Amino acid sequence: MTLPADTHVHSEWSWDTGGPRSDAAGRMRETCRVASRIGLATLVFTEHLDLDPEWRADPGDLLPHQRHLLNDAGIVALPPLDVDGYLDSIDRCRHEFPELHIMTGLEYGQPHLNDERAAELLGRGVFDRVNGSLHTLAAAAGRSEPNTLFRLQPPDDVIRAYLDEIPRMVAGSDSFAVFTHIDYPVRSWPTTTAGPFDPKRFEGEYRSAMRSLAESGRALEMNTRRIWPWIPQWWSEEGGRAISFGSDAHTPDAIAAGFPEAMQMVERFGFRAGSRPEDFWTR
């Protein structure tokens, strides 16, 4: 079985792995070693580009190695992406692993809010793939991630606010080709207080968000952290024509996780592979 490209991979150059001077140092190289071993011919290192001026959280909302980014006012201060260091690391890995097709990329957070600040970087033309992500939403005291908002607002309101923002993100930016993890808030859904997550309760909002993406001609990522059959089903029914596969791996062992199952799933809804691993699957 030929695996499609993993087009959503993080290394030590993403802030939420700990950074290049932490235990994550050398993660890109080790990820390439794993890719070569498992027969993943193509991968895209999509490091975080997060430019929100404020992001509010409590210490418990962050992983232990991220808490040093939180100041006394409850604001997460993210370090800038070291683009030159990242590109140097890409170049070294391309020389060390010539059997791999190693592509450059970004996971660009909230592009509809940040395109002006990102214009110079994006204009350099050094990134093969730009994924668009919606990680934060507006709240009373600045923007926050869903795991914070679930403590402050009814959970249904958080999901609906997330899905309502997607069409605004689509209309507000032309900088991204793929929308990632449309189920992102579900990762922190408060099962203990709200019960199991039921996507049918939000079907109308999911379909509306997908329709806006489909009408813009963008691809939807099949994020394999959770393999939901309703995502490709509703995507295809709302006019979606293209998908990419992304593990969202933050550690080398997680690359291409769940890909065989995801491939079989999307084929049931009419999506077929392109001529190259990095090509979108289309219908």
C-alpha cells in the first residue's frame, strides 16, 4: 500500500513541542528516520505560525512544557517561528535522507486575522504547503483556545462559535490551501460534564462550514488523530472535491498514524489518490 504524504507534521521548530533547545531537539531528523523506515515517501513539516497578539489561558490549559509561555496576566506569549533555523534543518534532512521527499510548510493559525502581519513571510515563496487552522476564538478578555472556553461557556456554544468562524476565515484570507482538523474543539470536549460528543447535534453548522470551504475550492484535511466517517461523508455531500491527510504528529512515532484506515474510509465516499503522494485526493 502506497501511503499518501503526511501533510501535517511538527518538529522541534513548532513552539508546542518545546523548541529546538529542549528535549525536542533533533525531532525533525528522527521523524525522517521513522518515515524512511515505514515507507512514507513524502512528508510536509508544517510548523506553527501563530501571530495572535493575545491568547489567554490558565496554567492547567497548557501542557507542562508549555507553561513557561504563560505570563502573570494569563497571556500566552508565543515565540516567533525561527524560519531560517527551520529551513536549515530541512536542508540538512534532505541531504541525509535523499530517499524522502521532504516539503516545507506552515500550520497558519487564524489567517483571516493575521494576513497583514504574515504578508512578508508568506511572500518569500519558501513554503510548499500552507495549512490554515482555527485554534482560538474571541472571548470576553481576548482570544482563547476551546479547552479554556469550555470552562467559561456552555460547550454547545463553543462548538457553534468555532463552526460559525470558519466561513469568516474562508472569506477573510486567501493564504491557505487546506483547512485542518475541523474537529479541533472536540479534542477537549468536556465529556465528564457534557457527555459524549454527538456530531449530529451540530450537523447543520458543520455542513455550513464545509460548504463555505468547498465553494472556495480549498481542501479539507482528514486529520487522523480521530477518524470520523461523518467528516468525509458530509464533506462530499456539501460539494467538497479535495482532501489531504495529516497526522498532526508532534512526535516521530505518530507520523502517518491511522493512514490505512483513513484511506479506506475516504475511498468509500469517492475520493481517489493523485499521481504523486503529495497530491490532494479528489473526487
